[in-house]
Amino acid sequence: MLFADDVVLVDESRAGVNRKLELWRRTLESKGFRLSRTKTEYIMCNFSATRHAGGDVSLDGQVVVRKDTFRYLGSVLQKDGDIDEDVRHRISAGWLKWRQASGILL
């Protein structure tokens, strides 16, 4: 069995995300791929003052876990649009590389 990794779906509504997620699931599974029901997660970003209808994001009837941060292609996305977590991660990764290159171990 093959697995797809690091797929990001974007929409302005949960209903739109649910439609896209179901389309991806059906399409990938028809080609022999499988979307993990346990590893799939989502983040809802509030980039505007518009209120969105409630409800869940689901994959084949199973509710998808909602996160406050999401790592994608090396960057950390936050639901409020801030970059603090990403900056913190990149600084600590830089210090770790510097310590390793300098032979400094903690």
C-alpha cells in the first residue's frame, strides 16, 4: 500500500475543505494510495474578521483532529497568522547546527 504525504487543502469554509478532502481521498484511493485517518489533521486560520459556520472537518466519516500549529515543508503555520513558533524553531535549529559544527555538546 502506498501513502501520500504533506498534502495541504485550502478553502474559505469547512464545507469546502470537507468536499476537497473527500475528493482527494476517493481519487488517491482509486489509484492505490491511502489517506491516513489517524495522522490527518487540520488548522483553521482566522485571517479576517468574518465568522465561519461551526462543524467538523471529517475524512470518510471520521472527525479530523484540529491543531493550533501545523508544520508544512519546514515552516510552522499558526492559526492566528503569527510566525513566532516558526522563528523560535529556526533559531534553535541554527544554534544546534552551530554547536554541532563547533563540537560543543550540552
